[in-house]
Amino acid sequence: MKLKKIDTASDNPLYGILLYSGCVLCFALLGTAARYFNGVYPVNELIFFRSIVTIFIILSSAAWKKNKQIFKTNRPKIHFLRSLIGFSALTLLTLSYMELPLADASTIQYTSPFFVALFAWPILGERISMKQAIAILVGFSGIFFAFNPDLDNLNMGMVYGFLGTILTSLVSIFLRDMGKTENPITTVLYFNCICALISGGWLLYNWVTPSFSHLLLFLMLGVIAYFAQTFFTHSYKWAPAGLLAPFNYVGIIWYGALGYLIFGDLPSNTLLIGCSLVVCSGLYMVYLEIQKKKMVNQASYGQIRR
């Protein structure tokens, strides 16, 4: 299957940046909660409560506004596929936060731009330049430097993180295509419906009854998850992906601060150096993407002039 290649218009870049920055903070809080509940509740229970609360907020808002178009879509198969991939990504990333310190888990996720570039070739037909290929190699070398993985004794948290990041990159490709035709709230609603169905069915086998205080915290996390997904989906509608991508690295501050304040985690020197390589490579990828779009726009303008 090939998705239609699109160019995301920058209608209000400042608004898109604010939304994306808010989403990064929300996801950092959710990652912190996942590690906090590690060994207490199963991963699917955390996802279930997040999804149910989000669905309730969306449907309540739609009922209040008498919005009957909330379920309307001409692309149900794309929504279903995107939601399945998104649920798998969410499960794996939550497991990685449970298994790894926050700074470590977040560093792995910063390889997402490299996977997006790799997937954009077969799905969107966007070829990878030599400069992009070098940036990708440098970025992955930073990951190996940071973690120095032993293939004979591989940390499962790293495996979950990489698999989740790969699937998240696929979701980004889908959102780039769906943003032009689909209501962002509809996209979030379908995603959470699939998550609630799968995680809820899974709970028949591993339900753990939460305490009252934890139940309140679950509900709060559901609200945070709603804003995280809504901010993320809307941000791509208002600003191009190349402009938003650098602000993803603001998460380094949030994850580092939360990890230290709550769990006493201090990143190692090798992690800091490796993370720096990943971040620099990712920012260079963004720069190359912006330059490529400038050249395309200039070429289009020249043709119109002629």
C-alpha cells in the first residue's frame, strides 16, 4: 500500500509549535507514570484507563456541541490500520518506560526522525540523500555509544523502546497523510476506541483492582493522555513536520528533570554523549528537510513566473 504524498501547509506555525511543545510535556508525564506503576499494574490496564477517559471527554464534548460528524470518515481502513499500529507502539513504549530510566527510554525515541526518513522512501516515495544517510548513521552510532548493547544479554527495555519507536515512526507517516482529509479529533477517537477494545479484552486475564487514590490518578492520566494526543494530532495540521521536529528534543529537559526528582536517576556520561550525537543528527535531518522544501518551493515559483 502506498499513501499519497502530501505537503503540510504552515497555516499557523506558532500555534503548531505551542501545541507540539505541550504534547511533549504531556508524554513525559505519562512516561513518568508508567515507570512509577511498574510492577503494580499491567501495561494494558494503564492503556485502558487512558483510552476510556479520552473517549469519554471526546464524546461528551461532541454531545455538548451537538457534533454528529465526530465518527464520519471516508477512510475507515486507514484509521483501523493506524490505530492497530499506534496501539502496538503505545504498548511497547510504555513497557520501555517501565524497564528503563526515563532519560534512557527517551533517548531511544529520539531516533524516530531517522526511521521516518527510512519509511518515507517506500511509503511516500521520498528518496534519502547521501547527507541524510550519513546523519542516520551518526545518529544510530550515538545510540550504540550510549548503551553499548550486549547482543548476548540484551536489555528488554531497549528492545521495547526500539520496536515502539519504529512503529511510532510509521504512525507519523500515516498522520502526515491523514491530516489533510481527517478531523484530528476523529483520528484520536478511533485510535482510543481500538486501544480500549484491545486492552479491555486483555484485562479479562490480568485485571488488578486499583486503590481509590490510584484510580483518581488513572483518571488524571487519562485527561493528560487526551491533551497529549489532541495536541500531537492538531500540531501537524498547523505547522509542517520539519518545523515541529526540533521541539521534540525539549523532552530531554522534562525526562531528565522528572527522572531525577522522582526516581533519583542521573544519566551516565556515555548516555549524555550518545544522546548529544542523536540530537545533533536529528536536528541536521530537520535542516536538510527544510532546505529540500525551500528548493522545491523556489522551483515551483520559478515555473509559475515563466
